[in-house]
Amino acid sequence: MALTYTQLVDAVQSTAENYESTFVASIPLFVRQAEKHVYNTVYIPSLRRNQVGFFSQDNAYLTMPEDFLAVYSMAVVQPGGTFSYLFNKDVSYIREAYSNDAVTGVPKHYAIFDDVSFIVGPTPNDDYQVELHYYYYPPSIVDAGTSWLGDNFDHVLLYGTLINAYIFMKGEEDVLKMYQERYGEGIKQLERLGSGMNRRDEYRSGAKRLSV
């Protein structure tokens, strides 16, 4: 059953039996925390985008999309439309393998450099088109009123929010444990859909398989 933000707030208040103003004002935070935990636990195929950008000559850095969560694949688009997929490495590998900045070429490797950028090696010797497939953080149900998670896995969103709410309330441990168990069951169902993907480049590493 689809769950709107209004319905979610009502469900949290009625389940927790708490209508106190401080608690109600904190519900948006509980929801955002639950959403972020879900999106960082399971990478959902429906929440994947692709973006075309450019590597600049003599610039080893590429800015991430603002809604970036994790890489699916990165490729240089060669003249004529040929795709050359880059290998995912650590920053330390790129620093060591391409320690001479004067050595440039078509990028072959990339790493997540910081919260807003990638680093590639070798440093581009020309301007190249790059296609990035990535998982993204969708707009929160708090802001949009509805969301993919609320429409498709409402129980995961509800119990994730209730866990945060009950911790805030310092509620009874047995009730909290029940919420955690229900949430864990929902996450397992979601993992079957999302294939339990780890933080890695799937083009090179392949998708993680779950036993069924």
C-alpha cells in the first residue's frame, strides 16, 4: 500500500501514542534518518540515473552530481561513440600509479576523492565526454509528500521511522526490538529486489548475488 508523508506522520503518532509537540516536530528528522539508512543499506535499481559530463584536459578531477550516492559505472566516450569503462580503484592507487602529473592520456581508473569529486588516472590529455551511471538520493518524502520507498516498501519506511522515534522516546526495549525485527524483515525483502549491492563499480565487479 502506498504511504504518503501525511499518512506516515499519522501512523507514527498513533503507533507511538505520542502527540507531544517536541516529538511531532522531530518526526521529519526521524523520517530522513530512516530514508538515509535504507538508501545506504540497499542500492535500489529504480533509483539509478545516468549523467553525461566532460573530463577537462590536464584536470584529474570530476565533480559528482549533487544527489550522488554510489557509482554503477563510469565510461569515457571515445570519438565515434566507443565506450571505454574505467576501473574503480583507491585514491592511493591512483596517486602511486600516476605520480607523474606530466604523464597524461585517456583515463583508465577512477576513485572517489572526497564528498564532491572523483579523481581519475591518468590525467586527461584532452577533453573527453564521460558517462556516469550512479545511484542517487531521491527527494525525501518529507519534502515531496510521496516517494518510491513510500509507494513500494511502506513498511520499511514506517518501521525505520518508528525505530528512530522510539529511541528518541527512550521506549521499552522489547517494543524497540520488535520494530527492529520488522524493519530487518523488510530490508531483506528490499535486498532481494536490489540484489544487495555493495559500494562498488558493478561493470567491473559484477552484481552481488543473494541466495534465494
